[in-house]
Amino acid sequence: MTDSTRVVRPGTHHAVLAGFLGWTLDAFDFFIVVFLFDTLARQFGVSKKDIVLTTTATLAMRPVGALLFGLLADRFGRRIPLMANVIYFSMIELLCGFSPNFTIFFILRALFGIGMGGEWGVGASLAMEAAPVRWRGILSGILQSGYSIGYLLAAIAARFLLPAWGWRPMFWIGALPALLALYIRTKVPESEAWKQHRAASTAQVLRIVVGEWKRFAYLVVLMTFMMFLSHGTQDLYPDFLQEVHKATAAMRANMAILYNIGAVIGAVIFGHYSQVAGRRKSMVAALGLCLLMIPMWAFSGHLAGLAIGAVLMQVGVQGAWGVIPVHLNELAADAARGLMPGLAYQLGILFASPTNSIQYALRDRVGYQWAIAGFEIVTILTLATLLWSGSEAHGRSFVRATQSDVGQIAL
């Protein structure tokens, strides 16, 4: 009998590429705001704290998108909801560039969160269901690295395009991802796993998630602390460099470029390592690297030391994150894989959405260095505990062998 876990199905690379590009472009649209805190505050006549709050609104609305697009993906397939999602968030991003005042901008950033929330779950399920089991680890790392590449592209845009073009074109560029929908329409095949395990109704999908409530609750808590890890080390770091070390906009962008290159490397390395050592051990190893880097990342007295610390910190942060797409999809119920991982992911975002505001408030009490360092020490230790006490389904098959699989050769 053909081993269905080793079959490379037609269109696998297109499915992974679609998920990767969607997450890359989504992350670019989110992180461009991080480089515009001061610019937007001046433009709209509000405080920087108000602009920081727009990122919280984006994060808080992501579960709505995960629920909406996740249910659509489990009922009607992965492709069409993913195309609709890409078009939606592209159009909202375009409109952000035309915002006449802060109120409109705030509303649009909240609406953007719906699109951002829907993309990850649908794109990750499509990619992981298409990937052969032995490639899942490294492909998971590649998929998740799209987030870091999106941040990297935002840093490059802030470094080279913002001074010449101004802030509005930074958002207009966000309309370009709509072209990805055409690629998905013409190149990406529907998921065979979805065809085999398709739920009879939306109510059935929800009943499955309710029936798995203990595992689902664990995943939500896990993702909450994973969000504390990523957003707590990324979102305010350029502002930290500016306030504490008087780094110029160019220096901040250059450092962001460097540490996002490190993040991509970390996601791929630890994602691949998870295929050998297991999902949880790989993530704990990445967290250990993060813990070791905190003194250099937060307390180094010169920019060179900060840069090294920031690069290695993001190797660890995104190393842990590189395992998340495969880990969550392997733990999810077959008929609810479009909804369950994405909703857990985005509910984690909801509960962690005050991260930036919490760190910003802690800065006033204990200083910027201890605000970010102390927050992350607690986060890392809690995450390691959650992982050791949890479970994994390393190598689980998503599909049954079909007649068309016979004769296919696994690469």
C-alpha cells in the first residue's frame, strides 16, 4: 500500500508559496505602522500613545477574522476563502493611505485586523495539508518566516521609500497583495485533506471544536504567551532604540533589517530541527536562546551589542514560532483544521493585544530596559512550562491514501 504520508501531491509548492506570500504581505501591512508612530501622531495631531493603540485594535480584531474565514475554509475549501481574505485586507490597507483623520484611521486599522486574523489559519492549513510529513518541519519554518520577511520589507520601505514618498504611499503599496488572489486562483489546488474530512455543516465544525475544548483552551493559552514573546520583543523595539539610545530612523530601520534576517534563519532552522527532535523540544531550545540573549538585547550600552542581541533574540523568537504552524495543525481535529489552529492563534492575539500598552506603561515605572526585559523573562519561563506539560502529534497523517496516490514518488 502506498504510504500517503510520503506522497508529494501536485501543487504542494504552490500551496506553501501562497500561504507564505499571504503572511508576508499581511505582516508588511501591520508593521509599517510601527515605523510611522511619530509621523502619524504629527499628521493626525494625537499622541504617540494613541497611534500605539491602533496596533492594539488591529490585534484585538484578529479573532473575528479567524472565526469568519476559518468557518468558511472548513465548509467551502481553503482556496476561495483565502482569495477573498487577500483581496479584503489589500483594499483596507489601500484605504488607510487615504485616511483624513485619526478616527477613520483607527477604524480602518481595526477592520484590517479582521483580514489579518483570517489569513494565517486558512493559509497555514492549506500549506500544512499539502506538505509531505517529512517536510512539514522545514516548510512550517518557511511559512512562518513570511511574518519576519514582511517586517523586513516594512523596515526596508521605512528606510528607503518613506523619506522620498511620505507616509501615505506606504499604505497604498498594501493594495499590491490583491494580485496574489489571481495566483491562488490559477495555481493552487484544493486541499485533499479538506475533501476527505469536510464537515456537513458549520454547526458540525463548531461542535467539533467544543468537543475538543480542553485541547483548544491549552492552545489558546499557549498562543497568548507566544504573542507576548513575539510582539513583546518586536513592536516597541524600534521605539526603545530611539528613546533610550537616541538611534536615528535610519539606524532603527537598519537594525530591524538585521534582526529580521536573523528571524528568518531561526524559523527555518528550528522548524527543521522539530522534524528530528520533536515540536516541543525544538521550541524549548529556541526559548533557551531567547533567555540567554536578554542581557545583550535589553541592557547593552552600545548599538553594536544591541544589534547582536537583537539578531540572536529574533533567531530564538522566530525559531519557536517556526514550529507553530505544523504543531497547531497536527493537534487540530481533521474537520476543523481551517478554524481550530487559526482561532486559537488569534484568540491568543486578543488576550495578548495589550502587550504594547503594558510595556509602554511599565516603561514609566521601571524604565524601558526593565520593562521589556522583565516582561519577556516571565513570558519565556511560562512558555517553557506550558510546552513541557503539553502534548504533540508529531508526524500525524492528514489524509488517507487514494488510488491516484499509487505510483507517486515522494521527493
